[in-house]
Amino acid sequence: MAGVVVLGAIMSILDITVVSVALRTFQTEFNATAAQVAWTMTGYTLALASVIPLTGWAADRFGTKRLYLLAVALFTAGSVLCAAATSLEMLVLFRVLQGLGGGMLMPLGMTILTRAAGPERIGRVMAVLGIPMLLGPIFGPILGGWMIDALSWHWIFLINLPIGIGAFIYALVVLDKDDVQPSESFDFVGMLLLSPGLAAFLYGVSSIPEAGTIMDSRVLTWTAVGTLLIIAFVPWALRPSNVHPLVELRLLQNRNMTVSVLAMMLFAIAFFGASLLFPLYFQEVRGEEALRSGVLLAPQGVGAMLTMPIAGLLADKIGPGKIVLTGITVITVGMAMFTQIGADTQYPYIITALFIMGLGMGATMMPIMSAALATLSAHNIARGSTFLNITQQVAASIGTALFSVLLTNGFKDSAAIKLAGAVGEAQGQPARVAEVLARAGLTPNDLPALMARAVVDMANAFSHVFVVATVLVACCLIPAFFLPRRKADKPVDPAALIGH
């Protein structure tokens, strides 16, 4: 079962990281702007967020095996269609189809494994599920960069065809037959409120980097609409007559679940948001290609690979609280090292900082999830994993938008970066380059000094944003302090959670 779940999760997570290094290629291939090709990522995210709330109900209604097979099939079909896309619009549309399948894979995988393993082995289950989260960031940029350079961009999607077929057959053979008792009614009103609410909210948040400000009308409108729909969902879900809401908010009556959700939200905003900065630093400041950027990021995954199995085992034996506190402290140290980077910082220093952060990550994210799920009954595990995945997805999107805006505004504060950008747009046209420089009172002989100044200013902008990231990661220590520091108690009865 672990093999099935890991294979499906690798397929989904690998695709996100592989596509991230192809954005420049899409700009060239489809003659589009950076904002336009960003929709290949945003469309996937919106579909992911819209379908996650449905996963808990659908797993109870149709069975985890049938739903998992459907998710793999949707994702694989979407991948093949993406490879066949002849326009950016088609690619974005098929990425949405991919997201509908990909959004179900991780919460379903968590449900399948936690039900099979039992509460006493939740930590080890989370360590198994952490494998794709490690392999994605390590091999995604490397694999994506190699395929784009050696083959073509189509292969970053075609690679999912054999993996998808293998995962489908593997799941068909290995997963237990569904024993479904479809007693739960579908929360149609909840779906109309929460799924569009999450999609609208994340669309607004995802538009922030392009707009450059939170006060943009499009950002404010969509974020406000999404927030209102989500807020309206809360009293609806908590109504005593609503026995089976789309997302079971009454799980928050469980103290461990509440603290874990808060810890996960803060951690995802800080860590996943800041993770956007590392490849950008290598490419924009150090001039590295996508493939080499991916190789340079590998030490982070290696560090996490070393600590994650140990952290999972210890979380089962002594509780996740001490493990998470240690992990967040280690991540804070690694992130703080990035506040000192410059335009010519030695790579051994950067690699060491990434490795230290990886060691901390391996002891943080999955123990937080195990703390949330360990005291839930088998009936509530699907709902709990859905809740956690929604939290992680929303928080990661907020973090990405936050750090994108901070970095963009940092660039805008530098006259050298602005001028270097204008020169870059005029590249290949010597007369226009000379004109751009002349307007700033410079000559072509001043160009090397200008570019060097721009690189230094960019590095300074990165280091300033890493200060914010370090503070946010350190703030995760507060909810982590309240996580359980002993072995999990037996699962809580669902009737006690719901309050009837």
C-alpha cells in the first residue's frame, strides 16, 4: 500500500517542481509573458484547491480504491493532453484537468495508509508519505532541466504516462477492495460555498505577484469574494442539523488537531513561500541554468531524507512535540544563514545552509501531520487529511504570493535593477541599448559596472526577504510548543468530537 501511495504522490509532486523550471521555455514556445505562462502553475493550483474539499466525502461515499484509481487516471490523461497542447490556452486548460486528479492523490494516500497502519504507527506512515515530498524538490528541477535541454518540454508531461499506467495497475492489484456503506449525504450547499470560495481566494492571492500590490482591484475583488464564501461556509458546517459537512470543522474540538492546523499553516507560509526564493537566487543572481539550479538545491532534500525516517519513528515513541520543536529550530538556523548571502557568497556556505534546513524539514512537516491524525478515529481520518491538505495548499499559496511581492518590491527599490531590466529588453539592438543608457546619463562603457551593481542589489533584496522568512519560521515555535510530547492516546470517538 505504501508503494502505491508513494508512487501516486511522486507523480503529482514531481509534476509541480518539473513544470516550475519550464516557465521560461513556455514563454519562448508560446510567445507569452511571464504573467501569462504563470497560469500553467496557477490553473493547476486552483483545480487542486477546488477538488480537495470533495475528497473526504467522496472517499466515504465511493471508497478510497475507486477514487484513487479515478485520480490517477485523470492525472495521467491530463498529462498526455498537456504534452499535446498547441497553445498556451490549451496547456492551461489541461493543467486544470491534471489538478483535479492531483488534488485527490495526497489526501487519499494519507487516508489509505493511516487506516491501514493504525494510530500507533502514524509517525512512520507520515515518514513514508514524506518520501515524495523529498524526491520532488530534489529530482524535479534536475529531471525537468535535463528533459527540456536534451529532449523537449513535451517530455515533462509525457514522463507521467508510464508512471501513471504503472500506478493504476499497481493500485488495482494491491489496494483492498472497497467495503463502502454510503450512508453520508452530500453537502451540496457546502460545496457551492467552499470549493468556489477556495478557488476565488487563491486566484486573488495568486494575482498579487503580477499586480505587485495587495491593493490591486482584481486582487481585492477575488480575495474578498473568496473570503466571504469561506466565512459563510463556517456557520453552515457547524449547524447541528448538518451531520456530514463537506469539511468537518468540528474536528477542531480536538486540541491536537487545532494546534497542528495552526502549526501547519504558519510553517507552510514560511517554508514553502521561502522555497520559491532559492532557485530564483541561483538563476537571477548567479546566472545558473535550470538543471544546475536543481542540482544545487539537492542538499536540502538529502538532509530531509536523513532525518525524516528517524523523526517518524521517534514521533510514535515520544510524541511529535519535541521533534517538531527541534526541527523548526534547525530550520530557523539554516534560514538565518541565508540572510547573509550576497552576489558572490561561496557555494559551500549556501549548500551547508540548504542541508541544515533539510535536516530541520525532515523533523517538522510530517510529525505535525501525525500529531493531527494520531487521535482521530478511522471514520474521521479522511476528513482530517482533507482538512490538513486544504490548510497546507492555502498557506503555501499565501506564502508564495507574500514572498514574490516582497522580492519584487525589493527589486523596484533599485535604480540599477530597473535600468538593467530595460537594457535586457533592448538586448540585440545596440542603438536602443545606447539610447536607454543615454537617458540615464551613461555610455555603453558603463554597462559592465551597471550590470554588476544590479546583481549586488538583487542579492541584497534576496537577503532582506530571507530576514522575513527567518522570523516567520521562528514564529512556528509558538504553536509547536503546544503539540503533544508523549505517545498518542487512543483515537477519539467521532460522537465525542461532534458533540452529540
